[in-house]
Amino acid sequence: MEIFAIRLKSNEDLRQSLQNFAEKENITAGFILTAIGSLKKATIRFANQDISTVLSDKFEILSLNGTIATTGVHLHIAISDQQGKTIGGHLSDGCIIYTTAEIVIGMSEKFTFLRTLDEQTGYKEHEIITHSTQPILEKERV
């Protein structure tokens, strides 16, 4: 496993920054190990909703989980407001960093993550390609 540690700064878009980082580093099978920080705007899609909700306030990032790859990111976030009220859902574009976000990303070379249309759900779903870990042996010489 390879590990990346990044810090996002004020006014950066959390989701877009992670997608850009995956593309820059050619991450084909990444996952969030840990993440903390703050937002000044949260754009979250709640369960079974078609559109995202935009929340404008100061929030602490309590948790960020999911996968990132050059083919797309699928992340869920939990945040809390100034009274400690916690809310979470699907991370959408438009989550804007308030002061900072400290994120540690793991990457496996054993897999490639794809996003392919699932006819049953109607969404692009996670497809996992496993790479062989057995060494390729040279052919015997005659």
C-alpha cells in the first residue's frame, strides 16, 4: 500500500480537489484513511434524494469515507455545526474548505476501481478489477 498525505487550504472544493489529486497522482484504487478539517459551505446529497442540499455555516469535518480513483470519487462525509449537531451524506461538489482539511489517502496497486453503469440501479457503480499478485515466470528455454 502506498500512502499520501495532503492538506487542502481555505476556499478549495473538497471533492474536486480529491478528484484532481487522484488524476495528478494516477491513483487507480484509493481510499480515505483519515480526514479532518472544516468547511464554510457543505453540499451534501442525503439518502434517497436526487439533488444535493447546500448548507452555509461553519462545520467541522468529523469523518470522510470512501474511494477515490482517476475514474471518479465516491465519498460520504459527516460534519457537525457550532452546536455539535451532526449530519452526513454523499459528498457533492461545492463543499468549500473553511480553514483547512488534512487528509490521508491509501492506494492499492492490487486493484483498479472503475465506475460503470449498473442497469439494475441506473447509477454508475463501483467495479473492482483485481490484478494478479503472482509473478510472471519466463518461459523455459529449449
